[in-house]
Amino acid sequence: MRRALKIYRILTIQNLKRLMEYKADFLTGAVSFLIDQAIGIAFIFIIFSQIPQLAGFSFEQIVFIYGFSQIPKGLDHLLTDNLWCVGYFIVRKGDFDKYLTRPINPLFHVIAETFQVDAIGELVVGVGLICYSAPNAGLCITPLSMTLFVLSVPFCTLIYTAIKISTSALAFRIKSSGYIIQMVYGMNEFAKYPTTIYSNVIRLFVTYVIPFALTGYYPVLYLITGEDPLFNIGGVVIISVLFFALSLMVWNQGLKAYESAGS
Amino acid sequence: MIYAENLRKEFTKIVKEPGLKGSFKALFHPHKEIVVAADNISFHVPKGEVLGFIGPNGAGKSTVIKMLTGILTPTRGQCWINGKIPQNDRKNYVREIGVVFGQRTQLWWDLPLLETYSVLKEIYEVSDKKYRERMSFLNEVLELDDFIHSPVRTLSLGQRMRADIAASMLHSPKVLFLDEPTIGLDVVVKDNIRRAIMKINQEEHTTVILTTHDISDIELLCDRIVMIDKGKNVYDGSLRKLKQNYGQMRELSFETDTSEHLTPEKFYKGLNLSGEDLTVKNDKNIFNVRFNSEAIPVGDMLNYTLSITKVKDISVKDADIEEIIRRLYKEGADEIE
């Protein structure tokens, strides 16, 4: 574990050095993420200028859900962005060979190789919206609820990571899975709003099948109502661990099917 | 040291008809075909040996190397290296090997070369002291000093290849896999790399498996060669034995007077030989005769030539290894078909 952290630190430092090599590209990336976020927030303001409540949630509560959902998304984005490249080209071009000839876990290696600073945009927006909306969101704040709420963050992040690991691992069998990651990952849009605004099918889907609702709505629901921590937080923990275990299985099975590329 | 036993690797290929329409058709009704990239490959390499692993393009060399290095899982068969099965004990196994794929790089593309080595140092847990010793040794044999502070993307191919070999050697591996380490390089760099491989092998008794299309690589470096073609073993033995078995080819070159009207047919008919045993080519009055000295001794050949024509200049030489290998590739292909 200590060794893993050391390697992670070293690879991350290399990454930051690389960013300094390509400053213009980095700045453009950061700005485009900010624009993306601004559009999302503007959308909420527009909705609430027309209607005072959404599925029983006040404006501040919706903003809080939106803000919170950006944090696990941002953390996953910060730490595991290289999985996109696995899906898009690392496997297809046979560049995955490199990771298999090194004495560290290939999944860890590929993840540790990228530290995606763009994600700081999401984290800043997320924290900003939480701070802005929290005073008027009618939260039920107790030491227990705060502890459980904060505790849920790494597990929410794990759901993102698990989904990216399993979809990117499909590339080992079908060569390229970038668009599949994109499609599945795109469903995180559902995490930004209360699931009660969707139909039953979609609600069940984003809770149990591609469980992005667990990364935003449910933990916040607990903080607002103070009810049902067993599902709202416990469910997040159990389902995220389950999904992560499953994604590791998919990954490891995928490795055996890896075919490299001609050279 | 290295045992490969009946290694077989199958790939599933989806056969598509040409064009976009074919691609769509394959999407819904894939016509799958099994391609055998390596079949029944067995060989053994003792410690400290340099093995030349050769064969024409697409013979399955890289597939075998990738199975030996643990990148691919064999469909059937097994390999043991240092008593380990790469696929079962990958993490511990790869500590003891170094791998260079000439067509790819394992260096960090955007960073100065030295940074790659400092990252690899941590990944392979090389101590500071050992790292310094290693870097000075590698600097000496591969002359990295000139470009060690340059970003990898700015290196020339020759520099990159030397840097890649150094990267694979940093943790003092017991076995070194070099897949086409001299591909696309000029003579001077090739020579530099060969000397480095030789030195590493001599000083550290590193076992080396080397694939190459460059005959000089084989002649200068390899104690033994294993040749495969179409996924199968074709030859396994020393280069000397190969030359003895297949090296009976000689080449006779001579120039006749312009007044002579000699034609190649005169050789074929007069000696009653053809095909692999005899080929005659001429450019006006300059003749080139390749013949098998087992079918016709060199003396007889000379006598015959001198009896049918007046020569101005004549020479006989051994066929080079390239010629032998060309013949062997051809025979290997015939055997399988």
C-alpha cells in the first residue's frame, strides 16, 4: 500500500510536469469545463424562474443536489480519467502491453498515470453550489447525519469508477469501447436531479442498473429528511462495493482476453 | 531458464466483405474464423544464451514473445521462465525480465528521458545506490548522455531505441526480450546497439531472446537460432549447423569475352541441373551462377565453365546467411503446405 501511494505520487508529479509542458491545452480544457458547468447551473435557474418547486423540492434543495452530485463525479474525473483512453485506443492500438510488463497492478498503473486537473472545475462548482444553497435548503444537520453524509462521498465516487472500469474493460474483448463508456457515463446527468421527477422505469434503472442516482440524490435526500439512512447511505455503500467488485471481475476477465496488436 | 512447451495461440477474426456494406453485414451476422498465430511452439533456452528468434513477417514471432512475457495468455501449452509461469505469477515474473518492442516505446512521451528512468526506478524498486551504478553502466554502453535531458518526443529513432533498451535494463533483468531492436536504424546505431547487447550478455550473463530481420544481428549476436514460419517451428539449432546443412550453396561469378555467345541454357542443359541446385543469371557478358556444391563439386563446376567459354575474370564465394535463410523460409513454407 505504501509503495502504491509512493508510485501514485511520483506518477502524479510527472503528470503535473507534463501539464506545464502544454499550458495552452490545459487552460482551454479548464475553460471548456467551466462553460459546461455554467450552462448546467443556468438551466436550473431558468426552471425555477418558471416554477417554484420541483417534485416537492425547493430551489435551494435542487441546487444542493446538483452541487453535491458534482463532487463524486469530479473526484472520479480527477483520479481515473485514463480509463477513457483504455476504452478508446490504448487496447485497440496494443499499447496496453506496457502495463502488463511492469511489476505493479495494471489497473492501478493505468489509473495512476493520469491526474486530470480539469476536474477541479467540477469540484469548485460542486463545493460552491453546496455553500450557496446549504443555509436555505432546510437540511437536517446532526453530527450523525453529517458523518454519514460525508462518509458516502468515497462510495459515490466508487460507483463512477466501477462503471468506467467495467465499460472500459469491454475493450479487451471488442477492441474499442469508448462510445460505450460515453453512453453509460452520460447517464450521470440523471444524478443531478431528484429521481422522483422521472418515470418509474428510469428511476429503477438509475438506482439499481446504472446506479448514478446513488451518487447524488439519495445521500442528499437523507440529509434533507434525516430518514432512512439504511437505504440512502447504506445502500450507496453496499451497491458501490458490489459494483466495484463486479467491475474488477470484468476487468480481470478482460485481461485474459487481451489480444495486443500486431507489430 | 526458458522453457516453451507446445505453445499455441488462436485469435478469432471476423471476416468482413469489403466496403461499408460488408462491415454492416459483419456487424449483424459475423462470420468468425479462427486464426492460429502460433502452433506447437517448443524450445528451450539455457541461462546466458543469446537466442535469435527469426522468421518472415507474420510468422508469429511477436505472438510467441508476447506469450513468453505474459502479455498474451496461450490458448494451449505453457511456458516457464526462471521457474515461473508468466500468466500465473505475472507481477513477480516481470520483475525478472526486460522487454523492448522496437515498434513501440515504454518511455513517457512528454517528459525528459531522465524522468522515465526515475519513475521506473520506483516501479521496480531499485535502490538509490544500485540506480546510480546502473545508470552509469547504461550510459557507458548506450551513450545516453547526449539526450538524457531531452523530452522523449524529440528523440530520433536511434536515440529512442537506445533509451528504450536502457529502460528495459534498469532493474537488471535476468532475461531480456528484444523484439526487433534494430528495426529502421542506420548502420552506426545498429552497431552501437549490438555492442551494447553483447556487453550486457557477457558482463551480466543475461539471457537474451531477440527477434530480427537483420542477418548481421544474428551472425554477430546469436549462439543459436529458432526459426518459425506460419506459426510453427521450422528450425532449432546453431548457426554453424545451419550453415553446414543448408550452406552448400556457392556463387560463381565470371566475365567472358564479348565475342563469346554464352547463354544460361548451356549450364542447365550441360550439367543437367536446375531449380534450387542451379540458377544462372547474366547481364550481357557478366555471369552469376548459384549452385549447390553437393550436387556439383566446386572443382567440376570450374572445369565445366572453363571448358565451355573463355573467361576474363572468375571468382567463387560462399553463399551468405541471408541466402540460407531465404532457402529455409521457402522450404519451411513448402513443408507446411
